[in-house]
Amino acid sequence: MQLRSLPILPTNAIFHRQTRPSIRQSSPFCSTPSPLLLKINPRTPQSTPTRPIDPYTNNNPRSAPPSMSGTFAVHKPAGVSSATFMETVQRRMEADPEFINTNMTREERQKRKRRKMPKVKMGHGGTLDPAADGVLVLGVNEGTKRLGEYLNCSKTYEVIAHFGCSTTTYDAEGSVLDRVSTTDKITKEMIEQVLQHFRGEIQQIPPIYSALKIAGSKLYEYARNLESLPRNISPRPVTIHSLEVMGDILYDHEYMLPTKEATTDEKFQERVFRDAGLKELVKLGNKYAEMELQSLGDKGSSESAPERESLAPGAEPADVEVTEPPTVTTEALALVEHPAKFSEPESDQLAAPQQNLSAAEITAPHPIVAFRATVSSGTYIRSLVHDLAIAMGARAHVAKLTRTRQGDWEVGKNIIPADDVEGKDLSEWAPKVKFYMTNGPLAEYKE
């Protein structure tokens, strides 16, 4: 028998057994598997490796170029919140495609579109009070992950303290809590003696009008609604690296004392909040806090019902009248931060606030004093001014506050002025922003 000549199969021939018949190889009435099938995989010619397409080049038109990321700083003006001014910067920067975040997910883009949020992802490195101006560090896109560095860095402030009264917010925006006539009673020597006890590590009671949270709500929300706090706020350890007087004590100035008086409920709320903080300081051994409690007539019953009834509308606390002008003794100055060296203080070492001032005393010129302070993170300059005045037997509030430095960002060196952001075209100040986002705050920018 003569055999048929079979074709020579390639070396990469692979035999497959098809378990299920295909439509062409079987009938609808037969489920018998098809016979052995031969599948040939042809050889692929050897080709040179190709370089992968860069998703951020013009080779791939569907992918956008990478957005710029980094940090820079602007000069926030007074009268606007940090969040509001940051959004102004975001809206202006949308005109440059390089700042738009291209790494957002679809959900993020839809969320921003639904909420009408800016296309530039941005955050700030620490809130600045609405009444204050100065350095506000901003992070763009991936630069927002570095903002934590500026939350824990030192900051420098220049503050103008206006003596004569204290307010609910510890600045000129609040209502008057206490008035003390300080005409010709504040001297530079007295101030220098007090300042030395507020340098270094101290314990500070934060203002009730602050953004600190307790039980999920901010303190100023409790203050505005005149609600009691779920728990007391403990004093916070802070560090005053440097604290000095700038210039002389001025009586001829443009600042006016606030005229709006705090309500009885506002005074009571501040009293309870302040007393709770002072009692915590007393537990820490701070005799100065004990002196202040005694000077305010506190006998441990500030939160009781009789105390609340004594502060009813039209009534005045029985312990607020003084017959002598406020004075500061050497013991009172030394007890501020060195309590262990001294014995129990006397009740008249710190003067209580004067409520019954004449119209002439209220309208009389009260001094202003400028300070420069370099402090750690978490320090409230408003509380510092408030406590300084009490240590001098007076009352004061912040009339003007400027943050001149935060980390390596400093006014007059490497920040974008507010006038440029609000009044100039983006093309005029965007190159400076891109330079610092790329090179950092220590690089020298040349126009």
C-alpha cells in the first residue's frame, strides 16, 4: 500500500482538543465532540523593542500635561477670612491651565462641578484671623500634602495693643467686657518687667472666640450662641521664643476704643470660661492665676445659680468696684511664670476691672504699644495681649495684627502682595508663583 505524502509541520505546531463542538463542526442533534483539530501558531518575526508612549506628551492627545504642584505664600488683607481669600486666589489661577489639577478622579471632578468649586486644588497652612493680615501659605495640588510642615513651624507677629478695655474677642471687633483707666499709668519699665515673665514656655488659655473644636463644634460657635461648653478647655503649652516692644508708648494715634458694651450673658459666659481656665492653671501651680481669681472675687462659685442671678440684666457684680488705681507689685510680676519661689499672694496685688468710669475717662486717650513676637505653633497673640495687660493691672485688646513670617515665608521677601492678586492680571504674578512652587521659598526671584 502506498502512503500519501504528508506536509511537514512547523516546529511550533500545537495540537488542541476542542471539548465542545463549534456550530460549523456539529449539528444541533449531535453532541459528539469534534475530532482532533490542528492549530498552527505562525512564527512572529523578531522586532526591535519600541519605547512606550509618554502619556504626558503630544503623542497621546487624550492625556493632559501634568499640573504644577508646590507651595507659595500670599499677603492676606485684613477684613477677610483665610478661606475666602484662598478661594479668590483659586479663581484667579484657573485662567492658567498649568495650575488646574489633572490628577483628579472622575468623582472628584463631578463633586467640584456640582458644588461649583474651583478647578485648582488648594489648601492653606494655618488660619489667620479675619481681622489680621500677613503671610498665608498656600499649597497647590500635590503641594497640599506639605502644608503640615507650616502648621508646626514658628511664626512672627507684629501687634498693636490698645490699652483701656478688654473685649469678648480680645480684639477691636468684640464687645467691651471691662474698662480700666490707664491714662499716664502704663510705663515702658512696667512693660519690660512684665514681658520677661511671658518669654519661654508658658501655659496659655485660648480665647473663647477661636476655631478650636470641642465635641465637634468650634469654640466661637458656642460663644455666638451663648451656649455652655461640654467640658472645660485646658490651658495649652506654648513657647514664646522672643517678645519685645517696638518703639514708644503712644497716646496720639488713630485708634478708638470700642463702644459696644457686652451683654450680661456675654460677660457671664466669658467669666465662666476664663475662671475654668484659671482654675486649671492653679492646679499646675501657677500662683499668678490664683491672684487673678482672687482679684476677680472668685470664691469657687462662679458657676453657681446665685452668681448667675447676680449677673441679671441691670445688676452689677459686687466685686468690681475699686477705690485705688491699678498697680503692679514686684511680687505680682515675678509670680507670672515662677510661682514656686513665692508664698501665697494677697488679694489686692492685682486690680479688679473698673466698670463705673466717667465719660471723660472713657473718651480720654489711652495708650497703644507695639510688640513683635516670635512664637510656636498654637500660640494666640490675642490671648497674649490680654494676659499681658492683666499682669499690669490693666486691660487691653488687639488693635492691629500682622503675621510677618511663617517658616521661611516672610513679608517683603518672597510672598505675593494682596494688591497683585486682586488688582493685576494673572500673567503679571503667575511667573513668581511658579518660580517659588518649583524652587522653594529660599530661592531668589529676579524680575
